[in-house]
Amino acid sequence: MPRHPVRGLGWRLLLAGLLLALLQQYGLQRRPGRLLTVRPAVNAAAVLELRYSRPVDPASLAASIIRLAPDVPLSVTADGATVQLGLSQPYRASGPIEVSLGGQDQQGRPLHQVRLRWDPRPLLLGLVSDSQGQRLELAWPDAGGAWQPITPWESSITKVLPLRDGRGVVYAAAVDSLSQRNWFVEVASSSVVSKDLSAAVAPAAPRRRPLPSPTTLYSHFSSSNRGHLLLQGVSSAALEEPAHHPPFLQLFQPSQTKGLRWLGHRDRPWRQTAPLDHQPDGPATLLPSGDGLVFPDENGLVVVSLPPLPPQRHLLPGNRDLKTFCGAGQRAVVLEHQPDYTKTIELLRPGLAPEVAWEGEAAILAVACDEVAERIWLLTVDGVLDEEGHPQQDILLVEVQPGHGVVTALHLTDHSPSATPTLHYDPVTHRLLTMLEHTGEARSEALLITLTAPGQQVPPQVTSISKPMDMAYWLVRS
């Protein structure tokens, strides 16, 4: 057989393949740029992150926004193929937002028109009690007061943590009088629907699975904005062999792979990393970035880095307690106990010395702050005498601003501290959520406090949530 005709045919097939590839590439270049993913931004509230198939022109995006319902102030920033669409402050989200977005890529070619329905408001999570025990329930913003159970009845739930990335909730439930099991409940609570992506489907029912950890005597949870989960505790096996079961720290990362259902494998939402070497004296907290831990020791607050970062250790001396992180974690608020029993609330910012924002003798029940720490709220209690000389507890919600001191104070009358006082701030609706005891009815009461803009003279509005519950939390939507 002659070889030259075969070689000629091979070259022709190769050239035909190259020509087909060029035609496909040309067709792809001519197609409108597509929206690949849309999700809430990791490091900011009320911000959507959109990723396109091509780098985009920010000016064309800003000019193409069509506000559908309601007419809200929106900001657009772009970095390559990533676009961030955010609510401009001071806007208080009171319902879903519909936006139509077009624009061009950096070569002047059109982007495919995108229509979004976005509800940045968080869900309300409550721990409720009944004769059957305790369970967790969720309420959606527009559910009209309806609550959905997401866990079965447990004899006792001791710890609850809504994950910072919005994927769900972790909690510890009693197995017996001495031990407890740690659970993860996955909640499908997407805040955005796009007609460019897969068709919208009804939210899946919450799925409860045990964490890959032993039963514990106690558990402490912490999470990061990127989905890391830190579990701190002591195995219940320490009751029999304490020397072989010291306190432990386990770090979990969200799994990106799904099990093959047709092979009988179950989905594994967590991927466990190696146990951490740090053994703090007090509760350890993940930095919101997920790349470090902060915990107290006898010399002060300690911050250590986590792999893959090189080992680092920083110390903030003094008798201090970490109270809360502000926003993405670039700022934090700590409580320092002075030798004369006075207390100071300090603001920590990178590279700067701690700044005193408040000082007093009242007990600090809980602390919250806005994203940039321009506003800090303190839930305080102090002993006072009433008109008849009887002692009573005076609970105040105090707003302080760094550099300005106390700017407002709200008396929460007819209330006393709850067993586990908390204060949670929602930057989307500008509301605080807290739990207090109602003195007149001897029951726990969840309170929503609608805040006013800085400089307004109108006092905050306090409303009670009608549903009885033991604890209340915000759950951000993923």
C-alpha cells in the first residue's frame, strides 16, 4: 500500500480539526457572556457576588441596572469576571428585591441579560421547649408567622451555632445525663433566584446528620465566613480513661464532593483536617477568615495562625474577653476587666492599639456591632433601688460610638437577664435580636429592636416575638 495518500489524508483531517476548533472558538467569542454563578459575598452583608464567563466592563454594568421592585439604591463593582452587586447604605431591606442586569464585557460584546430575585434578609432560628423536650425551628421572613421544625425533639439541646456561611446549624443534644452528640443540620435557604441558572426548585427539607466526632462531655462550636467549623470538647470516654482522652480541637472544612447515591454512599458534608495541637485554657474561636484561632490564657488573649499559614502567635496582654467580631472580622470588640472592678469595652483594629469605647461598673451581658464598628451596642445590667427602696435590676441597651462615647440608652423595662443573654445584629434589616426574662410573666422572651440611623432622635422600636422560645438567633442565607 502506498504511504503518501494516507499521510495526505491525515494532514487533511488534522487541518479540518483545527478549522473546526477555530470556528468553535469564534462562535464562543461571539456569544453573549454568560452568568456562571451567583451567591452572597463571603466578606460582606447584603452583597451579591456574580461570576461571568468573561471579564466585564463595570461602567456598562452600572448603566444597565434596571430596578424592578422596589426602587432601591444599588452599587456595582467589578474585578475581572467577578461582579459585586450591593445595597447602598443606609437602606433597610423590607422584602425581596428584583433586579435586571445587562452590560458588556471588556471587548464591548454584550453580556447576557440577567434577572435576579434576591432576598438578603436572614432567617429566624428559635430553640423551643415542650413536654417532649427541645427542638430547633426556623421562620422565613415572609412566612406569616409560620415556623418549620428542623430537628426532632431532643431531651436537651445545650449548644447551638448558626454557621456564618449560612449552610445550616450545628448543635449538641444530650444522649444521657453525662454525654451529648454533635449534629449538623443542612438548611437549603438560598437568598437569590436567577433565571439564567438552573430553574428554581422548592427548597429541600433540612437534613440532619451527626458530625464525625465522638460523643462529648461538653462541646463548643465556632465557624468562619468560608464554612470552616471548629469543634472543641472532651470525649465522654474521658470518664473512664481521662489520661487517654484529653480536651481536643477538631477543624472541619465543607466538603466539595458528593457521594455516589447509586453506589449506596451517603453525602459527606464535612472533611475533617488533622486535630489541632493548640490546647487553650478557655473557649477557642475561629477568626472569621478561617485562618486563625483566638483564645484566652493566663497572660491575655492569644491569636495563633492555622495551616497552611506559617506558625504565628500574637498576644494581647490583660484580663480580656473576646465579645464579638464586626462584619468580616477586620475589627473586634473585647471586654477588659480592671483591678478596681470597673470594665472597659475596647475596639480592636489591625495595626492599632486598643481604643476604649466605654467604661463603667455595670455588668456587660452581651455585645454587638455593625460591620465597620462605627456603632457598638451593649446590653448592660446594674443594681438599683426602686422608689420604695427595694433592689432591682436595671437593664439598658446602650449604643456607643468610638470617639464619641455613649450616644443613646434604652431602658428595657419589665425584663431581667436570661440564663444565656445574647445580642445579635442583622446589618440587612438593621435590627438587634436578644433574649430576656419577662419579669411580669416569668418566661423567656425574644425581642426585636429596630434601630434608627445615626443622628436620628427617634428611639429604637422594641417588639416581642409572640412565639415562646428559650433562645433566638439569626441564620444568614447562603
